[in-house]
Amino acid sequence: MMTEAEKETYMLRATLPGFKRKVSRSLEIIREALAIEGIKWSASVSFGKDSLVMLDLLSQVMDEIPVYFMDSDYKLPEIYETIELSQERYKINISRAYFADRRPIQEVWEKFGIPGINRTTNMQNKALKVLKKDVSDKWAKEHGYNGIFWGIRKQESAQRKWMVTSFGVTFENKQGFYRCAPIAYWDAKDVWAYIVSRNLDYPKLYDYQKYQTRDWIRNTGWATTDGAERGRIIWLREFYPNYYDELRWMLPKIDAYV
């Protein structure tokens, strides 16, 4: 649970002129994207902290928000609780696709390597394309969308920093598909300041701060080793022991990370 001291800190941050400018600029980015002719927009929402902020920003500009959610058989339960709360709060139509088209995770590991253990950068890029991007693009094409809002931030990784720096917050790819990242220049503390000041529901997994801080806890499923070198596995063992046991049964070598 978020402490009163944390809430007060984030509320104070939300009063700062710099924070208010970021919010205003993000709303402006969304309006500019919606003004591009011939583009039918949807929103990719994982219901983690960043995409929840993006969803709330979109709700201030769009009457109805078509939401794309990549589900899996390995999501943590708090995500589904947050989905239900978000559906009550916003006018959203949620379409679901499934990570890796629901192939067994062991099959994914065998083909693309194990994240954080033996998956190379090249394998990771290929995995993201085949398991996520291609699935997302297929959904967009089938539903007539050629633009998508997503909640990425350049602070998250070197790859995302490079992408935002190289292409900007709104860009068109070679296939004529648009992407827009309204909170690309926010940092994690901005995200939490917005969540607290707007009283947004969020997955309580972010409150489990032993071994990791809420700024860096990732909204990933339990059947992953992504972030193993940063304490993700020991965090899973601490707060989700049953899921940890299932992952350990599937992949005994994770013992090396606890």
C-alpha cells in the first residue's frame, strides 16, 4: 500500500509548473495526432502504470477509446482487477490478442532464448517482432486501424530512448502505420504524481517494493525471466510464491537468481 508520505510527495510534485507543462504537452501531442488526416487511432494498453496514465489522458480528448490489450496466460491477477476498474471509469472497448498466439512459453524459450539468461539482443529483437509486433499489427489490420497510441517512455530503456530520439513522439513507419507516445518524455515520478493526483486505480503489484521500487517494477507476467538480474525472480518468490513455484518447475535454473 502506498504510504501517506509517498502520496504527499507525489501530490507536491503534481503542483510543480514543470509537471503541469508535461501534462499539457501530452494532451497537445494527442490532439495533434488525432488531427492527422486518414488515420484511425486505437490505444495499446497493458494496464500497467504508464499505459494507465496514457489512457486517462486520452479520455480527456477522445469520446470513445478503442483499446488493444495483449493478454497472456501468465498475467498477474491485479491486472485483471485494474481492467475491470478501468472499464467502469472510462468508455473503452477492449479487444484482446494473446502473446505468442498462446504458444506454450517453453516453446517460446526454445526458439528465442530465455530473457535475462541466454537471449541475445538479436534474439530479443526477433522475439519482440514475432511475439508482439506481428500479433499487434495483425489485429490492427483486421480492425482497420492504422495508428496506435502507446505508453512508452524513453527513460525505460536504451532502445526506447533511441526510438524516441530518432523518430519523435509521433511517427509513421515504412508500412504507413502511425505510432504516438504521449508520455515519452515523462519519468517514473511524473507517472506516479499523475496517478496520485488524479486518484487513478493501479495494479497493487506496484506496492510490493521489497527488492524493487515502484518506479522500476515491471508489469510483466509471472512466467518470465526478464529482469532476473535486477531482482525480478526474488521479488516474484517473495510476493507470489505459488507462481514462483510454477516458474521454478518450468525452469529450474532460476534458482541461480534467488
